[in-house]
Amino acid sequence: MQLASWFIEKEDNKVICQLCPHVCHIPENDGGKCRVRVNKEGRLYSANYGKATAINLDPMEKKPLYHFYPGKNVLSLGTFGCNLHCDFCQNWQIAHEADFGRSMLPQEVAELAHRYYVNQNSAGVAYTYSEPGMWYEFVVDTAPLVSEYGLVNVLVTNGYLNKKPFLELLKHVHAFNIDVKAFTDKFYKEKVCGTLKPVLDNCAAVVEKGRHLEITTLIIPGLNDSASEIEELARWIASLDPNIPLHLSRYYPNYKMHIKATPLDILEQAWETAREYLGYVYIGNAPELDKSDTLCPVCGKVLIKRSFYNTYKTGYEGGKCLNCQNHIRGIVE
């Protein structure tokens, strides 16, 4: 275990964790809602520090990040623990049940990332799979070492952290994919045991600080798939920057939720609605819809063709559309 940050010591050996909006009051020998921040003798510790439950070399597009080093790989690490409790969790085995992991030191991760950069077309490290916000101290210790090699740090996250810890984390991370699970507080309270506003505030902070942001929303039939909600989501993203990519992902039954998979026509309707406000909208988990290509927002020509996780720059070079010469904003290479 590693001594954690962002907590207050109280009387009777209790602690108050201030990392996320739950602000858990944790008695001695107990843990917070995330399972991994635990009180030992009146001090808060991270039980998953340096423990990696998954280590892979993934395409950057798998995060998904379509506009950040497209075609590159990224060393991807995950741990256990999560501060939300989604009925539809896609990684519930490691988020809510696992308590193991291969032990790694921050310097070891940075050195491994550099080897992959040299040999495997890798751009850096992605903290992903479960909730990397609950790996807070390890990410904060590791990311600067990765940066020293000239590599990037990526966070695939639910965005559910308090403002001050998030801003501190933001200093070390170059790109985010933030999971905006729905655009109503009702959904957050009933289906994921959280609230919407902190997530939206942290999305805005990423943009304000000039970091790369992409947003993913899992479309669940009857819960967050209405045209009006998709419109509100897209309009809000456009108010931050209309060039932020939005990934609309197809839901499949998993964990505690057994609703049928999202109908393809609902996904297409959501795509059409969001495209009225955003330059770049993609559909994930539904390759039959062929909505993973990057299109020029001016002339509509294919700039970047994707087939599963294979990426081909067919109409894009030097930051411009080869057809209409439009300067394409928001693609980092």
C-alpha cells in the first residue's frame, strides 16, 4: 500500500477522502466506495498502487481516441477499483471484484513505454480499462517520468473527480477520453451512483487547459437514447468546442443490466442529431454502420478511413483535406 493524497484526518482514527465527489467518511480498517482507498490507523492508503491487472499494447483508436496520434499504438495499463457503480459496467470483473495485479514501479512503466516507442510505433501510456482516477497517486507519479522520454500520457476516465485533484492530474496528462454516461442527473443518480455536474466541469477544464479531449457515450435503449437528450449533449459539447469528437457506442447486455442491445436505427438517429452540432461524430461497437471514418466537415470527403482498428489516411495530409484544402482542426499527430 501507498500513502494516499487528498484526505483529512479526523478524531477516532476516521478519515475523509477528498479525491472524488463522494467525499467518503472512512472508519479505521474500512474502505471508500471505490474499494481501493482504505483507512489504516487513521491514515488513507491506496491499496492498488502499482498493481496492474491488465497490460497491453493497443491501437490508440481502441481507447477510443480518433484524433490523437491516429494510427499509433499506446501502452495500456489498468488496475482494479472504481468510484462509480454502473449497472452496465463493461469491465466489472476488474473494477468491482478483482483485488490483484502485477506489481510495477513508475520508472518501470516509463522504461517499458520507451521500449514500445522504439520498437512498436507507440506514442506513450494510456491509463485505462477500469477507472484510472482511482489509481490517482500511481498515475501522478508515473506520468511525469513518461513525459521525460518525450512520450504522451492518456487517461480514459469517467471524469468523476473533485476539481482540485483533477486539475493537479491535468498537469501531467496530454489527452483524455471522458465517459459522459448520459446527460441527465437522474441517470447518474439511479444508474451509476454519481452526479453529472462534476463530469461536465472536468470536461470543460480539459478544454480550458488546452489538452486534447474526446467524449464517449454508451447509448442504452430507453435510458439515454432520446433525440432530445442527444441534442442537449451535442449542443453542450459544441459550446466547449464543436471539433471535440463524440463517440456514440452501442450497448450490449452486461453485468447487472440485461436490456437488449441498442437498435442500429437508434444509433443512426443519434449520429444524425449530434452531427447537426459537431464536426466529428463516430459510432462504436457497430461496424456494420460504417460510422468510424473521419469526414471533412466542409466537403464531406473521407479524411481518415478506419477498418476496425486499422487506420488509413486517405484524404488528409499536412493538416489539410486533400479535396477542398480545408484546415482540419483538432487532430494531434
